[in-house]
Amino acid sequence: MQWEAVIGLEVHVQLATQSKIFSGSSIAFGAEPNTQANVIDLGMPGVLPVLNEKAVEMAIKFGLAVHAEIPERSVFERKNYFYPDLPKGYQTSQMAEPIVGLGYLDIPLEDGGIKRVRIHHAHLEEDAGKSLHEDFHGMTGVDLNRAGTPLLEIVSEPDMNSAREAVAYLKAIHAIVTYLGISDGNMAEGSLRCDANVSVRPKGQEKLGTRCEIKNVNSFRFVEKAINHEIQRQIELIEDGGRVIQQTRLYDPDLDETRAMRSKEEANDYRYFPCPDLLPVELDEAYIQHLKETLPELPEQKRQRFTEQLGLSAYDAGVLSSSRALAEYFDRVVELSGDAKLAANWVTGELSAQLNREGIEIEQAPVAPEQLAGLLKRLQDDTINGKAAKQVFAALWAGEGHTADEIIEAKGLKQVTDTGAIEAVIDEVLAANPAQVEQYRAAEPEKRGKMVGFFVGQVMKASKGTANPQAVNQLLAKKLEG
Amino acid sequence: MHDLSLTQMAKGLTDRKFSSVELTQTFLERIRKLDPQLNSFITVTETEALETAKQADRRLAEEKHSPLTGIPLAHKDLFCTEGVKTTCGSRILDNFVAPYNATVVEKLAQAGAVSLGKTNLDEFAMGSSNESSFYGAVKNPWNLDAVPGGSSGGSAAAVAARLVPAATGTDTGGSIRQPAAFCGITGIKPTYGRVSRWGMVAYASSLDQGGPMARSAEDCALLLQHMAGFDPRDSTSIQRAVPDYLSLLDEPLQGLTLGLPKEYFGADLNPQMAERLQAAIAELEKLGASVKEVSLPLTRLAIPAYYVIAPAEASSNLSRFDGVRYGHRCADPKDLEDLYKRSRSEGFGEEVKRRILVGTYALSEGFYDAYYRKAQQLRRLITQDFQKAFNEVDLLLAPTTPTPAWDLGSKTSDPVQMYLEDIYTLGVNLAGLPAISVPAGLVGGRPVGMQLIGNHFDEGRLLNVAHQFQQVTDFHLKAPELN
């Protein structure tokens, strides 16, 4: 039977506010346990929450970026359950009236296509603390630094049909929140966390299958692996005559498998009700309009500009707009070099490859856009050839010089276009390889094309890569004719 | 000295007739001598009080003082006090010392008031008799066999017995007004949002409101002046200027219309109390006020609405008492669940457990619409009823309670019967209105309270009418005999 997977994602985005959502404590990552927890975060008797306006602003910006309705009124509710890292015994969240209503996101797929994923809603809530099970023999430590950190939970409709689409969606969310500057998007530090709801159904069937929720998959790679694994597990289960039970499962990246955490029957009754300590959030049109005007160019708009105005391929445009920093880097190189295609080739090619090799982000790239543009200029005016350009780039990366020109000068990489100098090298090469010259001249004209490569290689080698390859080709052809 | 009003005390202090230290010692001595009979204090902070009194005397000498500088008072043990135990009358907080001060505590301290300690209360302010305290019942100074009312029973009994000239209270369903009535003192529950709730341990957040309890309306006005005001730490506190309550006290009552809600004068009301109230109404008429019957048809439904909403909020508010970070923790917990279950079972008393269970049930899946949502709808309708009445009259006048204080232990076995006693006070909290209880005589040697209810932010007029009434009556000057 042909199966179809149905996937919806709940993405928790940690908002990049200075302080917590209901208290003045810092949310900086990595502080000593419980040093960023004041009486409010500790859930002391008698304390009261005050909403951080910045968190509201960030949530609305997200809503506007995904074409969502922004209701005039939203309400914080209490989600009640007991856990040691939940100091008040309830999480302040939103349920019936969230801050962001129905929206959608058009996501670029690898095949160049576009997929529309609807966003059911997004709501604000506070994060819990952390339970620390190591280092406390037979006991559990509680760190409340994270308690009260503002989160935006973005809930999609079940509009995705493969792990790859889910990853593309997650990447698109990541791009938007970082473009908006409302989150650092750092998945390793938990700034972007994802739960996936997965079900399968026979292809063509309308009714949804029973879903399982996979908790806390915290990298793009694990999202893909976890979903694929879960789809496979469900299909095998059904094909073996079994039945999927609605439950929450945890992905184990070490074993590449999901395992059951709790089933629906064991689920808590959270007894949501409006938080009486917080007033409903009421927004006026002017405020929303003001925020709308402050929105930066978003990935979708950038992608469009890159293809329509700069003439890039859909693929390159998609890659280059995937992060705000990358897009800004690229825009700057284009601005300075004046050649979008060349800039795109280098940013998606050499630069990205180097970033990947070193596992760093564009923000940490040792080569600044100005430096790369300087390099591209020398390519454009034929001062260096492509091969030398790669050497210059490597040297810039390694910090061997500050500008491309400096490195070209120091390494003597300037392209030789002086025909006399090239001719002299060619003469040397031909004199050193009489047998090959003999063979070439005896060969049929149609086979000579391939044979000329050997001589080109020898000449480039002898010129240490600085000879202009076009000039070498022309002059060689003439000289070999005898 | 202990019979002086706050204004007289302030004058005595500025005229150097006595010092704050002497005043403080007088009341500390009375607490030592008389409180063993009443049990109105949980904690007496003698050392700190005398130290504060010394500072107050310095400020008085330097003439850098406010009208409250050097005046002793006490705080209901529901307000957090930095460095001094805050128990909420519960075993679960028996060892709890708050690391911060409630806004009310802070404001009164800044004004120079001298806190003598923390007063007894029903556990977490849940009760109408002050019998649910972990620290034992408080006795009514007018009759040691009677309850003082609750939940601010300790504050009321202490003020009535002249152990302290004034105290703070909190009112969620009548907890300032009802004990004030039972103990023959004056207490005002301000408009919801008028006094900051920061540091006031929450029972039912949408209903809780702190306020002063003292012997006269004038004393309450002086205290409220220093307690009220917007607090950026409380999102439900209201940004609105605080009027000069003292300057409003002497407004004449000519042209004032008082509404008598007929539902508050029905068969529930003790007939002798009804007589006392009629006499009080006659006094107010003599002062120029006119009266008019009005109707608040949903009065009875305030009881079920309140006893769903308040426990629902309480069930969530009290979740933080889990034995993890502070407060009582059971010995040798087996695991997490055992820690929660035993810490809370041992830490909370019967009435608190009952309300947590009721509230949890009311919010549960499948019951929410039938209970919580319905109660909220009722709340809106009850509020509308009051608004309609205020279109016709300036203030409402009613009894504070249906009966005088009952005997200790007489209603503890029937909680619902006790809930019904709150019938005249609950509606005010549901509607967020201000109301004051004023002494209006005795029935069988037990005080009777007259309640005046105002529209939102009409505290000034409530205090004004109560003060004018107290200019022509002496019920508020009567003291119980204690030896």
C-alpha cells in the first residue's frame, strides 16, 4: 500500500528580550544555577507577574511576518500541573485567545517548488526551569534561571507530508525569527525547540490517522531523522496488523529511535483558566500598524528580489535568503562588486563550503564582505584567474593578508597576460616534451582537442598558475600547429 | 493612652506628650497581658518595634514625619514582611520568612508606622470565623466564647481589645468587614485595584483586596491614604490619583441618597439587628440623607458564584506550596509524588483542602463550563445589578452580616452553613466595589455592623458618611471589658 505521512509542528521560540516575560530577571544563557531567578521566578508567596511589553511586540512582529490575524485582545491563562522546575505549580500560557491568529508561510523546497503551510496560531508563554539529574547523588537539582523565559509557541496545521518538508518549514521559521531579530535561533542552546505531530494514512484517504507527538527534537538533522523514523515505525506497525496509539514519544538521537513517554490516558488535565493576575492584552490598530512599518525585508521578499531583480536561480535565491546574516552578507558583496551572479557563486560556493568545513556561522566568517568583494573585483578585471582566486580566498580566510590585493602582490599571483612571457613558457614546455608534440601533430584533428589539455596543464604549472588560461590556449594552438 | 484615636496619638507625639517608644511599650504591654485570652497575634516583634519606635522618635524630633510616624499597628499575617515570619495561618508556611516586603507593609513603614507584629487569621484567609488557623482560634474580645469573624479575625480582635490602634486586613469575600462587624470596629474594603496586592499572599486573586481596620472611619481614612495607590508591580492595580480622604470626611450629607437593597433586609436578617440598623438609618436621615429601597435580585446567587470562583483561583494559587523550595516538607519523601502528597496533606488544614478540591473540580475538563464559566457569567450579572442600583442611589446601606458573632465551634461541622453567613459581603467582592463596615450597636452583648457600599473608587464618600455617622453616635467608642 502507498502511505502518506501527515506532519504538524509545534515550534517553541525563545524570544530575545532582555528580561523574562513576567519579571525583570535576565535571560542570558549559561549563568550559574539560580543566579537569574528573583522572587517572582522562584514563585514566592505574594509575588505578581507584570507582562514584558517587548515580548508582546516580538510576537506581533512574527504574526505580521506570517500574514496572520492579530486579534485585538488576547488572554493569558494558567496551565496547572506539578513539577519541581515549575515553581508556581502552573505555567502562564495562552489557550483560548492567543496573541497571533491564523496565518501561513510559503516555504521554498529543494526542488525549487513552494509549499504553503498554514499556521494555526502562535501564543506567548513562560518557560519552565531545568531539573538537573546529574551531580546530585539520589537527588535532583532545580535551576530556575530559565523559568519565566519568554517563549513564542508556533503551532502549524498538519500541512506537511514528509520529513524534508518539515525541515524546510522549520528552517523557514528559523529564518523569519532571526530576520526579525526576535530570537537568536540558537538550537544548541534551546532557543528554538520543536515537537512534531506525526501520523500516517493510506494515500488518498481523507481521514487522518492516529498521531504521535515526538518531543523536543532540537536540530534540523534530528527533526528529519526522528520524523522519518516515526513514519516508518507507524507504517510497519499498521502493516503488521497493529494500531497506532496516541501518545507522546521521545526521540533518542543516539539510538535513532523514538520511545513512548506517556499515552493520552495518562495525560494531565491542565485545568486552564484565565490568569487573574494579568489583564487581557488589548491592542489598537495604530500600534500594530507601527510595528508593521518596522518590519525588515523578510526571506520571502528577499527571495523574490534575488530572482526577479538579480536574476539568480530559485535555488540560489532560496539558499541565500535562508538566513538574514547570509542574505545581508551577499547583498553587501553585490553592492561592492556589482556582479550578483559572481557574488552568488562565491557565497554559496567557496564561502559556504568553508563555513561548513569549520562548522561556523556566517557571522563568524573571517572573510568580510568587503574582502570578498575586493577579491571578486580582481577576478572581474582579469588581474587573477579563478584558480588564483581560490588561493587568495584561502589566504584571506587564514588571515594571511588584509585585502585581496595585498595577497596577490605578496604571493605573486597576478595573472600573466603578457604574450611574450607566456610564449617563452610555452616554448620551454614544448622543448621539454618533444614526444608529446610529435604525437599531437600526428593525431587526427578531432582528437587533438583532448590532447591539448596536457600542454595547458604543463604551462599553468610552469607559470605557477598565473598565466591567463585563455591566452595560453590561443598561443598553444598556434605553436603546436608548428 | 490606648484609647486615643490615630489623630489624637499623632498630636500627642508631635506635642511631645508621649514618645513613640512609650506608646509602643503601652501596646506591647497590653498584648503581653491580654492576648493570651484572645490569641490575636501569631508573631509579636517587640525588639523590631521598639527599634522602629526609636527611629520614629528621632524623625519626630527632627520634624521629618508623616501623620503616621510613630503610630503602632499590626499586619495581618498574609502580608509578606522581610525578615519576619509570614505564616498565612498555615502549617505549610510555619517556618517561612519572606525575603521581601509587601507594598502595603513598605508604604506604611515608609510613613513611619511601627509594626508590632503579625495577626492571626483563617488559614490562607479561607474562613469566616478564624477557627481554621494552624495557630488556633481567635476569641472575640466582646465574648470569649464567640468567634471574632474571619478571615482577618486577629486584626479585628486586636484592634477591638485595644492591643493595637489599627491593623491591616484583606477582604476576599468579607474578610475585613465581617470581623470588623463582629468585633465592633470599623473596616473598609477598597475598590479592587485601589491597594496593591504585591506581597499579599493570594487566596483568590480577582477578589482579594487589602484595607485598613481601625476603630473609626477617620482612622481608616488616614491609613487608607497611606496604603492606596498604583503599584507597577501589580498589573491589576489601577493608575488613578488617590483623593485626600481626610479632607472629604466633613462633607455634609444633605442630598445624599442611600439605597436599601431589599434582599439584604429579608428573612435571613436577625430581627434585633434589623432594629439596630433602622435606628442607624434614622440617624443618617437626621443628618440629611434620604433613603430609598432598591433591589439586587441576584444577591443569593453570589454565594454559589463566589464559592466556585474563589476556590478555583485558590486551587491554582496554592499549587506553589509544594515542599520543594520553601515551607513545610514532609520527612523522608520516597519519591516526588510522595513529597507532594505528604507535604501538602500535612501542611494544609481541612478548610484549605476542601477549597482546593472544590476549585480543582470546578476547573476540570468537562466541568469547567458548568461551574467556572457559569460562575463568571453570574459575576457579570451581579456587577450589572449593582451598577443599576447606583444609577438610582449614591450608596447602598445594608447589614454587614445576617447575625452577630456566633459561638466558637458552633458552625465548624457544617461548612456550607458557614458559607451562607457571607451572603451580604460576597457580592461586593464579585463586583470589585468598595464597602465599609461601621459599628451600629450591640445585640446580646455582641456588636452589630452596618455596611455602606459605594460605586468603584467612591471610598471618599463611604468614609465621609461613616465619619458623619460616628460624629453623632458612640458605638465605635465602646470597648469590650477585658482583664
